[in-house]
Amino acid sequence: MKRFLCLIALPVLLGAAAPATAPAPSPANVHAAHAWVRYLLPNLPASGYMVLTNTGDITTKLVSASSAACSALMLHESINDSGTAMMTTVKSLTIPAHGQVSLAQGGYHLMCMKPKMTAGGKIGITLSFADGDNLLLLVPVYGPGGPPNQ
Ligand SMILES: [Cu+2]
């Protein structure tokens, strides 16, 4: 029941990180790609983005996230309510078997309260799933402009 441990150094390296071949049938097996954090200022929440892929045969749910670099790391969704941009807290995020969920600007994202990080650095993020498994990530931090070439 081990998940892939995805240590993400740079987005440009992600294409080379091919997942290992897994025997079928397999449990839920989630890994993250293109993960990054947008850091603005110490007194503003930082937001985290990535693509979560479940290569397993069982649908799973992301139920919580944590990071030593954040006082709280929440699961949020950006919504547009009659032209007004708002954010709501999301209890869980379903990742279908053999499916993908994107955390991206304007949609689902991680929200890091009281960020303790610097642009150009990396932070550790732990994603916790409904079945009790955890996914550990090392995620690059960028400034307001985001990653280069994106
Ligand atoms: Cu948010």
C-alpha cells in the first residue's frame, strides 16, 4: 500500500520521472506532478498547485494536507459567484481510479496560511488520503510570476 514518493526538484525534470510499472489489480496509488507553490508575502496565504494522478484501481480522496512551512494548509476551491471571485474550503477531493485531478489557478488549490518560505526554495508537503496513506512531496516555491515557461 505504498504510494509513489515523488520528490520534485524542478518542473522541467518531471517528464523524466516515469512511474514504475505496477502489478494489477492495485490499490489506489496517487502521485503528483507539476507541483509548485506561489509565494507572495509573509502576511498573505501562499497557494499550491499540482496534478494528482491515481494509477490504481480504487477511487480515493485527498482529505487533508500539511506542511511545516504553513500554520495550516487547507484545501480550497476558487469559484466565480456572479462575477465575484471567491474561495471556499473543500472537505475532500476525489481522485478517480485511473483518473486525474488538477489543482490549478482558478480551481482547486492548497492554501498555505502564514507561509514560512522563500521564492526559489522548496517546502515539504504531506497529502493525506482517505485510506490512511500519505504522499510526501518536496515542492518548489516561486514568486508571483510562477514557474518559468508557464
Ligand atoms: Cu484559497
